[in-house]
Amino acid sequence: MHQISNQFSWQAMTRAETCNPVDLPAISVIIPAYNASETLGICLRSVFASDYPDFEVIVVDDHSTDDTRTIARSTPCKLIERDVNGGAAAARNTGAANATAPILFFLDADIAIEPSALQRVAKVLGERPDLTGLFGSYRDETPAANFFSQYKNLLHHYTHQISSPVAKTFASGFGAVRTEAFKSLGGFDPGQRFLEDIELGYRMHQAGYHVLLDRELQFTHYKRYTLASLVRSDFFGRAVPWTRLMLEKRVFQNDLNTRINNIVSVPVSLTIFAAPLTLRFPWFSLLVAISIVIFLALNHDFLMFLLRKKGLRFAIGGALMTWFAYLYSGLGVLVGLAGYVRSRDTRKGNATTHSGAIHDANTIS
């Protein structure tokens, strides 16, 4: 169960009573938060600085142990307090169940929006009834100054900026969806601890709904990565579950992180990793040299993007990080594939056992 509290200042009441001059849909901004005290205040201030007048803000505290609830109560938002930590998917579903607007805008607690963001969301969905949802991308700059944060942020920005606007996925960190469609699909799968937004996006695609990747809708990400947290996030939070999702949902696309150049880069990176073999087999050095050339060619555009943004030193570090990322992501794909095969075999075994039990029961009767 959860507890709901409302704290509306006179500024929020004035905003809620303001008439929307262009008759665009109202928006429920849903922010799941777990131990988010470092960034939640920044996130909420950016939302309440919005130019768009017709919105409500719902913060779902997922049983935090820090000052997350205190920060939320200091703002004119609706605070929902969960008694147990159920994960982001469950928290977002809780927020959606308490929302009143026809548009749900999911926002992570470590992201700040521009004053015009909600207006753009309302305008696009208000003027395009063919769209069920939309999402944007991170800006190319992040306040986190260390290399790994800068690299990850630039990679995310670049990936979304070159991807197709016709999306088969969804992004719950900064994505909007029509409330009716969201509820008809049953919301996020609370069993998905990672990539619950991708899973929902696949279901939206398979149901015939249309989602837009709006490249001009950009947000500032305040998340700070270390090498360890970056590897952990990419491996356990992306490579492994995304592989299983693609196989289970049968959704394969040459887009986002699964473009052809990304896929081919995995075995190429593995060949480069085997470079120490040249000490024993000198002929192997030619294969390694060719692999390096192929790797640079496959990732040329991204590496040149890093060069333009951050200079030569950063680009060299980015090339090494990209190579390393392909190595552990490739391992994650193998782990995800093994998990999928194991779960499929388990389902088949259970189905066979169930079928046999029914046959025996019918025989006895």
C-alpha cells in the first residue's frame, strides 16, 4: 500500500486555474524517486518553471531512505509514498494510477527539463492524433564533469540524434504516452527491473501504436557515472535484458544501439582483444591490424563526433572506452541469449509436463 499527500502552494493553484489558450491536453508529470535527494530538487524546479500551464506533478517515492520525501513535500506536487521498494516500473504504474490528465509524461528524478518541454509535448500529441507517445534525448552536455559521465551522455545523445524518428521503443526517463493507451496495455511490466520502457515500447509497436523520437526535445541528465557503475549499468541493465527482450518479443531493428555497425563491432573488438596472441603467432598481427582499421571505420562517425565536441584527447579515450564497451556488451549478449534459451526450455518442459498430466487425467477418467 502507499500513502498520498498533497501540498499545493498558491502559485500551483494559480497555474492550475489558468486557462489553456490553445486548448491543448493536460499533462500528468510522473517522477519515480528512490534515494534521489541529490537531484530531485533540480528536477522539480525545472518542471515547475515550465511555460505550459496545464499540468500536475506526481512524485512516487519508492521507499527511500534519504531526504527524497522531504524534498518532494517542499514543492507543490502530489507525493505518493510506497511501503516497499518495488522498482521503477511499479512506481511509474502507481503514479499513472493516480494521474488525472490524458497525457502521462514520465520523467526520471535525475533529469531537468526546459521551460518549453511540456508545451512541446502537449502540442505534438495534441496536433497529431496518430501518435500514441513520444520521447526525446539527452542534451550533449551534462553537469557531471568526469570522463565516464561525459562519455555516456554524449553516446546517448549521439545515438538518439542519428536514430529514426519512427520508434519501436519508448524511453520512460523522458517520455510521454496517452493515458488511455498506457492503461489498455496494462502499463509497465513490474517484473522488468531493467528496460521496462523498452518492453513497453515493443508492446506498443506490436499493438499498432505509433511512437515518435523527437530529436529536438532534449533534456539535461545529472547522473554521474564511474567506470564500475557504467559497466554494471550497460551489462546488467542493458545488454543482458535487451537481448532477452528482442528474442522474446521478436523485435529486431537496425536502429538505436542495435545498428549493424554496433553488431559487427562486437566480434571485431574481440579480435583486437586477442592481440597478445601475436607474441606467439606473429601472423596474427595482420588480423589485429585489419580489425583495428575496421573498428575505426565502423565507429568513425561517433568518434569524429567526440573529437568535435571534446577534442583529440577525449576522442582517444572515447575510442578505447567504445572498444571496451563492445567487449563487455558482447558478453552480455551471450549471457542474455543463454538466459533466453534456458527460460524457453523451462517453459517447454512445464508445458510438456502439464500436457502429460492432462493426458493421464483423461485416461483415468
